Amino acid sequence: MTDKDLILTNTETLPGYRITAHLGLVQGNTIRAKHIGRDIMAGLKNIVGGEIKGYTELLTEARREATERMVRQARELGADAVVNVRFATSSVMQGAAELFAYGTAVKVERE
């Protein structure tokens, strides 16, 4: 496999592949703060209902960034894949949350 072919999966195994080495836990995170403009729109949406697109975009970007950081760490270890990928969020202070991506970096070969 080449460096750019890193496989990400939320399963413990990869069909068609055999895990040949366990390289360890890899992780990436980002902490994002709410924007006052988004808060005003969120307050209005809370009254009338519906998707809060500003927050959806904020969390989508946070997931992407945390995943990229996890992938970078896996590549530094020489991984072919990251299995059992998970996401977690936590509040770190009022108005700010951490998005955390983690998984197990492994070497694989085709069966």
C-alpha cells in the first residue's frame, strides 16, 4: 500500500486484509468555540425549530480537522490503516467544545 491509500474504518477488521502489525493508538483533536452570530441564529432556530446550519458546519469542520490530525499521526507511524475509529466530544469551557478522533493504527496486507 502507498502512503496516500490509508484506510479508515470503524470496524475492528478489514474484509480482504489481514492485520500484520499493531502500531498503537492514534488520535487527533480540535477545540472549537461558538461564534456570537451562530448563537443568535441558534436562539432563533430554538424558537421556530429546524436545523442549526452554523453549528452543523462547525462540527463538520471540527470532525474533518480531528480526523486529518489522526491520519497524520498514523502515517508518521507507517500505518496502512486505522481501525476501530471513534469520535467523542466534550465541553472544555462554556461556549467551547473538543472534538476527538481516535483509532488503532495497523499494518495490513491483502489476503
